[in-house]
Amino acid sequence: MYTSVMKHDILIIDDEQSVLSLFTKFLTGLNYAVTTAPSLAAARERLARTDFQAVIIDQYLPDGKGVELINDVRSANPTAAIVMITGQADIPLAVEAMQKGADNFLTKPVQLKELAVFLEKSLEVVSLRRLAQTSDLLKKKGPFFFGTSAAMGKALEIAQVAVENDGPVLITGETGVGKGVLARWIHESSNRRKGAFVEVSCPSFRGELLRSELYGHAKGSFTSAVQDQPGLLEAADGGTLFLDEIGDMDLSIQAQFLKVIEDRTYRRLGDTRVRKSDFRLICATNRDLQAEVEAGRFRKDLLFRLQVLPIHIPPLRERRDDIPPLVHHFLAACDYQYRDIAHGIMEFLSSYSWPGNIRELRYLIERAVLLARGKELTAQHFTGLWDTAQADQAASQGTIDVMESDAIQNALKQCGGNVVKAAKLLGMSQATLYRRLKSMGSADV
């Protein structure tokens, strides 16, 4: 029984709809996320939109040969697994495909179980490639590491633009995805790195408290103001002001703060002196600020001013390819000696939904390393989560048998009950099909 715990994205390219349908049913039953394309043109369009971990390509397509697509796949995702499907007489073409970068090739008729084995082995190669890529990135990035997925790569491309410019940055994403870490990386990579990185958590201060924190106050401006107090805008002069969860900023302060952004001037509470601060502004929020504007809780003009450079960090469940390299990164940060943790544990970590995102993953790894006390990590060091993952995996067992049975029944129906034709359609030998029918208890066998 072959079962993929982690839901890999697979692209299948073939112009025969029956083959696409059969492969899709089979691989979906193995918990792969399957996308299909009937031509080279359609495949290129799919590759531009999705970061596929594996691509299965038929050699002969309506608009060219499958081997022509290898460079496109490698450009879209250098670590992707590529499996070519050729006829028995096309071995030289298969060799050419391997020379150009394919990982494996299968000859027709394709046995479904053979496809599963080849795909699993090819994806193991993908894991090794990503691990090597991760090691190189860790050496270059030091304490900052965000993952190697295409989705995270797009966010980092915009972040690099932010490093080279000085305009406001708005980082969006769920709690725990690393918005604050990315903000600090932008600061420390910019020409303001010698200045202060001043972080303000907007939910921690309401109304006048936030105003006082930002602008400071003069002695006697309110009951407890026993002396002059500089604000955080002053501390951020020459550096970066990071407003975390700006969606929680009170409306009463938003209008005033908009003016501060425009001319970089402000007054301390209870003071008449106008002060200037040359700060760079980075904001973050887990809210949909456009929806907040429509609900009347956030100013539209302030939103326009903030999103000069918007950066969205996807949740970890939408970029599961980042989980293994992040695990290795956190293990390295903990100085854990057993870097190559058990495959089953990595699969388990990759299958979990991570509602707390990277923050939850980091805390879990740190706790597991503490519980291991210098020994190799095992399932018992991930109490609670392991039981959940195992239960989910157990629930998926047996799905492939049902899918295979459905595929056989559909093929027989299409072929009018002709076993010879059905076997050819399914890509299996007649003897294998007879055995399947017998195990299914078919009255025709």
C-alpha cells in the first residue's frame, strides 16, 4: 500500500483523457493533489501558476514532444521531479530526456503500482535537492530563514525591493507566519541597519496610551506625567518604526498618524514644539484591511499610504514544502546534533495543518529537543500532535483499493465488458486485471 501523507502537487501532461482520468483517480487516492494538462501550451500555463513537486509528461503531445517541456519545468521549480512516459520503441528518446534533466521514465502500458513506486522515489530525490538547497541558504542567511517555496520566494522578491527603497511596507498574513521576522530582516538588510529597529504592538496600547508611546509627552501633560518622556518616533529617527497589528490602531489616532507619515513631524503630548523624525515605516497585520475600511474601522487614505509595497506571507499549510527546511533550520538553531530526523517524523510534521504557523512549528521543535535531552527525536517527543497525524493517516488507508476498483469498473463499462480492451485502457496486463477482478469478487471471473 502506497500512501502519501504530505499532499504533493503533481502535474500530469497527456492528451488522452482516459489516461488523465485514470492517473488522477489513482494518485488522488494516494493523497496527491493532481492537476492535468492535455498539451505543452496548457502545461506551461499550469507551471506558471503552481509550484509542482512532480511532473509526469507523455512524450507525444498535440503541439510537440514532452521532452521540450523539461527546461520549462526546471525554470519553474529547479527541484521538481520529472517522470517521462514513452513507448517501448522510444528508449533513445527516454535517454535524451534523462540527459536533459528528467529523473525517471516509464514505458507504456504503465502499471499503476509501478507509477506509484517511481513517483515516490522521484519525490525522495526532490527532498534531497531541497535539503541541499536549504543548507546553502542557511549558510547565506544566518539567523533569518523563511523557506524555499515559490510562494515564499515571491514574497522575498518584494522584500528585496523594500530593502533597496525607503517607502512604507505593509506585511500581511496570519498570526505566526513571521511578519515581524521579515520586518526585521528588511531593516537589517537596508541602509538603515545602523539605526534602531523600534517595534510597537498596537493591540497592547489603546487610545492615549498608544499616542503617548509614539509621540512621547511633556511633563504635566496628564496626571502621571511627572517628567518629559521621548516617544518611539524619536527613538526610530534614522532607523525603522515597525507597527505590529496596525489594524488594531484606534481611528482617533489614524488621522493624526497619517500626517506624521506624510511630513515626518509630530508633537509630544502637552508640548507645542514640532519635532522631526527620519524613520522608515513597516507595518504588519493579520486583518483584511480593505474589509476593515468597508466596515468603517480603518481609514482608506491611511491604507493607500501604507500599501506602497504590500507583502503577503502565505500560511504554512499553503506552502508545506517549506516545513522540512524550516525544521532543519530550527534544529540547527537549537544546536541539535541529529539533523537527519526520522523520515516518518518529517512526514508527520509535514501533514499537520499548523494553525499557529511558523511560530507553532518553532516552539514544537524547541520543546521536542528539550524533551529528547540530547538523544534522537522520536514520536513521544511530539505528544498530542503525533496522535492527531496518525489518526488522519489511518483514516485514509484503503482509499486506493476503492479508487482502483472504481477505475476497473469504469474501464469495463467503457469497453462493453471486454477484459482485453479494458486491460489496455488501464495500462495493465490481462492477467493482472483478471487477478484484480477475482479479488473484487467479480462474477465474470
